[in-house]
Amino acid sequence: MFRARYWGVMGLLVLVSLCPSEAQLICTFTVQPWQPLQGVLESAPPGAVICLTAGMWTQGGSIHNKVLTLWGAGPDQTILMGASGTLFDGISVSGQSVVTVRGLGVYNFRDGIVALGQSHLGIRDVQLSNNSGSGLRVLGVSNVTLEHSLASYNLDGVVA
């Protein structure tokens, strides 16, 4: 009885160790800090999950008429950092996009995240700080959900 239970547990552990992790299952693209983010955003197919590894990106990205998810390792690990005084936004979502942004820190841009047009934007576990304008700016008739996130040390926290 003991031997059968032991081998059953060992078999289960081996099977679990051979299965890919959740991150491997869901990422359409995995992007490193030295790779240009904008090119990946433009070439991503509809429904893509773009996973950003831990590190610092010195550029933001613009998403227009896309359905995708931008997923970082956490706001203190995956960081989009603009140059001081930059006139660019961290993440700009426009048109009829449906976008989820999760697990990022967005710092030192004009506006951290901007939603324009009729876009649908879900933001979760994101820190928007030290942007010269607003942490989150919503223009037009965009639908935005902001959860478990922090907007601090911006000129304005959220402008809608």
C-alpha cells in the first residue's frame, strides 16, 4: 500500500515538473528590455499576450486598433522609464483597441497611460508615478477599469 502511494505521488510530481508554467502557456511574445517594444506592439496578432520580463525599458508604446494584453513581472520589476522632461506618453491606447495592461511601473513620461477614442482599457497592478502630466488620462468615450494600481507624484493622478 505504501509503495503504491509513494510511486503515485512521485509520478504526479514528475508530471507537474514537466508541464510548462502559466507564463509559458499564455505569452504570445516575451520581450526583453533591449528589444524595441513598439515593433512588437505593431506586429502582434489580435489577442496576443505580450509579456515584458523584469527590467527597464526607456521607451513607451502606442497601441492603435488592437486587441492585446501587455503583462509585466510587477510594477517594481518591469519598468517603463521616460527621460526626464520627455514629451511622450508611456502607453497610449487609441481607436477601438481592447487592451489590458498589468504588472508595470510607468514613470517620467508626459502622461503615464492615455486612453483615446473608443478604446477599452483594463489596468491592474500598475504604478503610475513621476509623470509630468497625469498618471492616467482618459479622452473621448474610452471605457477604463483601474484596479489595484497606484497613481502618485504626477501633476494629476487621473484625468477623465
